[in-house]
Amino acid sequence: MASSLIGRQLSLCMQKNLWLSSAGYRYVSKAAPKTQVEYDYDGPLMKTTIPGPRSQELTKQLGDIQNVGAVNFFCNYEESRGNYLVDVDGNRMLDIYTQISSIPIGYNHPALLKLMTNPNNLSTFVNRPALGILPPENFPDKITESLLSVAPSGMTRVQTMACGSCSNENAFKSIFIWYKNKERGHNKPSEEELSTCMTNQAPGCPDLSILSFMGGFHGRTMGCLATTHSKVIHKLDVPSFDWPVAPFPRLKYPLEEFTRENTQEEARCLEEVEDLIVKWRQKGKPVAGIVIEPIQAEGGDNHASPDFFRSLRNIARKHGCALHVDEVQTGGGCTGKFWAHEHWGMDDPAEIVSFSKKLLTGGFYQKDELQADKPYRIFNTWMGDPSKNLFLVEVLNVIRRENLLEEVSRSGKALLNGLYELQAQYPGLLSRARGQGTFCAIDVCDTATRDRLLLQARDKGVLLGGCGDLSIRFRPALVFKEYHVHIFLNIFNDVLAQNK
């Protein structure tokens, strides 16, 4: 498979040049860079509506086994390339959603296929170890080569996990353990603590809390769900903890026209954070940590200024809380920097930074003092997957070799400018275009219209995602170029014209 995929690169490159020169390609910028994604397709190609007949057949088959309410369509991953996802009915779509923002360098990247053909890597793919007790010989080197090579400022420790939810869940546990040891002045629990924890009672199970923000999303496990406030369907019928929830700033756009109002809004939210910390301490449920996304993704692509996050950092220090920055969706380069929190310009941004998605493995970075004090406190069977570290090493090599962070900044600027133009052209439909890098979004006039636009764009060959109540979110791979932006703008303009 690897050799056949790589062998088709030349013909695909020629096809793409034909697409870019076609008469219908209305948005090509003369300033667009000439570099091509050599393994990419030339453009969308639609054969059926979505889902097509084969997808419908498979959905029915799977529906006899499990709930398929969220299934959009079935995919042909072998035929998918670069920025294009192919479905089982042969439809080829420009993917600007990329498996909920988790594909870093496109589908079937030659560098990753080549990695699969290396016989030295076979045992890593075949044998999945219990990393916490029996790691492979090369594990420290691969962790250093991959995750530690992109560690956030001030952090030299990283704990791998399997996904974003278990990363955040175990990060919360690290915060609670750190807080209690700090409170005790040592790490030796009392006999009462040892006995009461086995029946879920205090003091062994202390009544500590994590402060989160309305609109945030941190996962669906029990602790994470207590800090998730983006959609009702995530939380309904599931017991939760009495933890404080602060308002997240609701900024007005364009930012330069609402500087005073947005500054006041952020100050209001920060004041509420401090009030909640004090209130929960008085309730006997002290806030051990604060968790926040640099950009609230699932909750509607909500942004705040660097000043807001710097002030939040100071509040956390003042009250002895750990600051946990959740970079599960924002990490990996999609904002034009490897970590979105780098835009804040801080040398000491947090105690914990969690990750997953574009980094292919889950986990969290932490300061030395949050390192677990005993074995098995932060633990599960797999604690990640060494094969994902192999892939991540190669992904990072591609990012550096091809200067993809610069590419993201270029493509993101073209995308955001295009969204500005479209919202000016269709003011009754679109508003609040915003973004960093290619991590962009735009609001639609109402939920029903947003959902209709997503389906119409998909039927024309562009795969997008929704977030919040009104927003369309853009989550392309890092190999998304300026000419891909113009392909999208061309198609999306046609969709909007149908809905004037």
C-alpha cells in the first residue's frame, strides 16, 4: 500500500495544477506560494449526496450493533490523501474538520507510510506494552525526541496517556495530590485518611474542587465532565461534583472596534473567578486548580486576550491554585505557534498543559512539584502508546522541515481575510469571523441555518464542523495551503449565495 500511494504523487500533482488553472477557480491569489502538497488530490469530486447508498447500508449494519446517531458517513481511508477525505461511495471532500482537529499532516502522508515499512518499527506496532510497569528500551529516547522536544516553557516532565479525556482526568488527580501534600506539608497521609478514602469519605477523599469556565470542554469522563459546560447532551443524567463555574469572556468583533467593552468584559469575568475561589473556600470546598482552554473550541471558538490569561495566571498564584491549560484541541501548531498559550508571551504559563489530537498521543506536561509522589497514583494499563510516539517524531520532522507553522500563519491569514469578505458580502448570514492561524470560526445567523450550510457545503465537497450554538469551525491539517483556502472560499461562496 505504501509504495502504491507514494507512486501516485506525480500524477496527483499534475491534476492539482489543472484544478488551479480552471476557469471556475475564482479566488486564486497571485501571492499564494507555489509549493504543493505532492500527495494531495486536485480538488473535491462528488458522486452522490452524503451519505451515499453504501454509507447508508453500512450505517444500518452498524446500527444493529451500536448507536449510530452521530455517524455522518463511512470513509475509505486507503484512498484519502493529504487534505482530502474519501468516503465509501467515492466522494472526495476537502476536509477542513480533520477528524475533530486530530490529523496533523493530512491523510496518508508519505513520511508516515514510510515509517510503517521500516522493519525496525514492527515490534512497536505489534506489541503494545503496559508502559507504567514494562516500557520498551527506546521509550525514554523516543519521549525525549518527540514530546520533550516541544515541551512548553518551564516544563521538563511529561506523562503520556491514551486520549484527551484521560489526560485531563489524570491531570486533575495530579493537582489534587499536589494540593493535599502542600496542605499537609508532607506526603504521608494519616491513618484516618487511609481508612476513610476506601469508603469515599473525608478526610481521605477531600472535598476539593476544580474551577472551570462556562462554554468549556475538557472531556466526558467523570471529573472532566464536571468541568465541561458546552452542550447539554454531554452532561444530562450523569451525576457530577459541586465545583465552581466562572463566566468566560464573550468578546465583541471586530476586536479593534470594541476595545473598551471587551476589556470591561474580561475584567468582569476575572472578578467572578476570584469571588468563586473565595466562596468555595468558605464552603469548605477549596479550589485546588483552574482549568481553561486557550480558545474554547467545542463551546463555540471563544477567545480571550493575552492580558486575560496573564491575569488569570496571577489569580491562580495568589490563591495557591494550579493553572491547568487544556491544549487538547489548540495544541500542535494550528494557531501558528506550536502551543496556543505561546501567544500569551509568558515564560511560566501554567503548572500543567494537557494535549492529545494533533500530537497523536494523549498526556500532560507538568512542573516538577506536580510529579506523582508514589507509584500507581497516576496509572492505567497502557498509559499511552509507543507507536504514536514514533509517528509523532516524524510529524515533528515534517513540521520543521516544511516550515508548517509559517504555512499555517499564511493560510490562516488568507482564510480569515476570506471570512471577513464573506461576512461583509452576506451580513444577514455571517458575523464574528475570528481566529488564530487556521484555527478559525464564523457565526451564522441561527442554528438551523448553520446546520443547513454545513450539509450543503458537504454535498459540494467541503467538510466543516459546527461548535457552540451558532458557529462553524475550521480545523484543517497543517498542510492546508493558500490554494486550499481559495478552493474552500469558492465553494462556500456558492453555498451562501443559495441561502441569501
